[in-house]
Amino acid sequence: MLESEVEARLRAKVESLGGKAFKFISDGNRGVPDRIVCLPNGRIVFVETKRPKGGKVSKLQKYRIKELRALGFDARVINTYELVDQFIEEIRNEIQTP
């Protein structure tokens, strides 16, 4: 499975919840997560996608995720369909629970 397949599943599932998973390219700021996931109720999650086998998070990417978390943002690494589905289920539960 390729990273692009994980990204495609993430995009489709997020859109099924009424959200958007924008491709994030930040010129001059290497290591930022691949996607900014914008969800109902103003929730934002930064997601670094990787392929399931051999997809490694670099030291810089780990640093950027740590930086975002320190600012209070939700930042994650998702590298399988199962993790996409778990993420979507978590969000679905949050949306349904007032």
C-alpha cells in the first residue's frame, strides 16, 4: 500500500463527515504534516500520513508534531487504513456527543 492510498482514504472519510483534509505545503518550513484536517465544530487536526511498511517519520517531522502539540493542536501520524478508520470513528463520536 502506498502513502497516497492512505491519504485518499483519509480524505474520503473526512469528507463523509462533512470535513475537509487539505494538502498542506508550507514553503520554507520543512517537516510540517501532510494534511490539515478541518472538521465540523471548528476542530483542526494536523495529520502526517505514511505508507504502512517502511514509511518512517523523520526527526524533523517528529519535532514539528511536538511543536504543534505544544501549541495545543492535535497532530498525528496515520499510516494504515485501520488508523484512518479509528480516527474517523473518534471524530464521529465527538460530533455526535454535544
